[in-house]
Amino acid sequence: MTKPQVVHENMDQFATQNGQLLIGGKNLDSIAAMTGKDVFYAYDAAIVQQQVDLFRQHIPSAIQLHYAVKANPYVPLVHRMVDWVDGFDVASQKEMLVALQSGMHAKDISFAGPSKQLAEIRAAITAGVTLHIESELELSRAIEQGVQLGIKPIVAFRVNPAFELKASGMKMGGGPKQFGIDEERLFEILPDLDYGQFHFRGFHIFWGSQNLKQDAIIEAHANTFELAQKLINVTPVPTLTVNLGGGFGIPYFPGERRLDISPIGQHLSELLGQYPALAEIELVIELGRFLVGEAGIYASKITDIKQSRGHTYLMTNGGLHHHLSNSGNFGQVIRKNYPVAIANKMDHEPSEHKVTAVGPLCTPLDTLADKMGLPEAEIGDWLVVFQSGAYGPTASPQDFLGHPHVSEILL
Ligand SMILES: *Cc1c(COP(=O)(O)O)cnc(C)c1O
């Protein structure tokens, strides 16, 4: 009897059958037969739905769930999510068009992003999506374009909060930032704006991303409610919505654990009691990777196995041109291994002998897994990288070195 390979303490979201990893009930040979491709991303819709359900189960129903499309803009996935979430947040004109064509109502789409160009501002105003204003000049441009188009822009202010996240993860607020308008500046300008020139929706307070510490998120929420209330107090017109940010992370590296969102939800209930004016308006949490990251795998074929001075290299047909974040070159400081497995040997024991999996690019950066304990691999085996449902193909330099682009499938 062989013990199953330990891929990662948390990687239990997919079923297996006869040692084969299943994505949406299909093993990788079947997916390859369906798509005609032997290197691909596969996303399991049921797992995305489970993550949405988890949010609904623990987060008070007064808080809406938006999907941050940039995490995974694969069109079939975005289309499926229309029925599962309350709105989409987009960060470019292209994402805006994907969101609109999915059937999501314009009123439930918001457009954030620093350095918006006039064409993007005009597109958003014309479509009727909410512009998350990131600078004072951007506000005057939106007003001006609105006058030209004969349509009042729908506006929310993205706030760069003074508070900073007290934990690891990606900080996107506090201190000097290219995102949003500093809260102290907003306190100065909010009382005197000409609110007749635009439809004022509210505020977008975004403080960070990829956080796995419940306590840090709880503290950020307390700060966010306090700040939102203060902003509302100095705004002479009604605030209709506050986007509370997102930040829920997923485990990527050894030792990381899944976020427990139940205490986060309990705390949000308390905050709703503490801030009745906020409880009356539309509140939104926007999530990307938490919804889609765990649902995706990146699969490539082992096409050669070679030894170099005692170390084994698994050579694959996939690499960093398809999956930059797994290579450690997308915001990480030091490279750590994403969880990986041999998808057709899920019931095999890992070998004592650590191996390195690499791709076809002529750069040592093209490492898929470094010194990992995997089962004894053979040519033709499937190497899979888990936690690959977010920031995959569209966050990767697919044309670097001119190898074929990767395909995607939603199952
Ligand atoms: C990138 C981004 C998100 C999504 O971040 P995740 O870590 O994928 O959840 C949400 N909101 C804004 C404003 C963003 O820029």
C-alpha cells in the first residue's frame, strides 16, 4: 500500500479517483482529450461556488459581495459568476466590457484604477458604471467629459486611508500611495464640492490584498467603518454605498493556513450594530483570489527528465510565461514553492529524492517547483500547480520567448 503524496497541508479541495486528480469530475487526460491541449489552466466552477457560499454563510447578508475581475477575467468564468455575486469591480476598459457583456447591470459595476485615461473615463460614463475617482484631476476630467457627453458621471471616491495594515500581505493603503485620494485631503474637499455636477455614490476604502491574518482584517474593518462614518459626516449629500475593500487571502506556501472568516463575519455584525448609519446603506466587500484562486490548477506535461550532477530536473512544456506568480516573480520577495503534485499519481508516496521542475524558457527564473518531494516521475506524467485560479495567464508574460500561449477551461 502506498501513502498518498502530501502536496500541501491544505490542498484538499479537489477529489481524486484511482490516483487521478479530478477537476470538475474530469481527470487531466480527459481534459486534454476535450481541449486538444497538453498544457492548460483548468478551473472548477463548483469550488468557486463553494467560496461564494462560504462568504454568504459567515459574512452578514447586509454586506454585498463583488468580484474583482482582474483576478481572473476568463470570460466563461466571469459569465458564470454573474449569478453568484452582487457586482463586479473592474480595472480597465477591457474588463469593463467583459463585465457588461456578462449581463451584470452597469449599476453593479465599478471601475477603479490609477491613471485612468480620458477614453476610459468616457467609456465608463457612457456605460453608466461607477467611476472610482483616484485623484482630484480625475474628478474634474470626469465632470468635463460628462458635460461633453450630456451624461452626469456616477462617482465614488477611492480613499487612501491613513491607517496601515498590521500584517504581511500586499499593502495598498496608508502612507504615500498612487491609489486613491489621501483621507486628510478628502476631509478638506468633501464639504465644498459641487455635487450638482455628478451623481455621488460613496467611498471605496481599499487597504490591502492577500491577507491570511483574521486579526489584521478585523482591525482593518474597525478602522474602515470609523473612517467611513467620518467621511459621511463631512459630506453634505447622502452617501449611498461604501466599498469596505477586500483582502481575504488564500494559502500558497508551506505553513500557511486558510483564513477563518467566521470571526471576521461576527465582527462585521458588531460593527453594523455600532454604526447604524452605515448599516442602512449599501456595503460591499470586493474579492478576487479568495473566490477563484483555489479553484484553479495549472497543468503541464513532463516531457524530459534529466540529471545534472546528482540533481533531478523534470522538464515540462509549461513555465513562467504562463504562470509568472508561481515562478516567484510577481510581487514575492523570495521564491517559495506553490503546492504541486503529479496529478496522475496522487496515490503514490513522495520520493525521498527532491526534484526541481522547470519549463522551456532559457532563464533560471523558469522554475515551476524547486527541490520538492514528488513521487517518482516518468515522461508523460502531469505536473500540476495548485492555487492557480487567480493571477494566471493574464498576469504572465505569454509572449516572452515566443512559446505557445496557454489554454484555459472551466469545468
Ligand atoms: C486587485 C484588487 C482586488 C483583488 O485583490 P485580491 O487579492 O485578488 O482579492 C480588489 N480590489 C482592488 C481595488 C484591487 O486593486
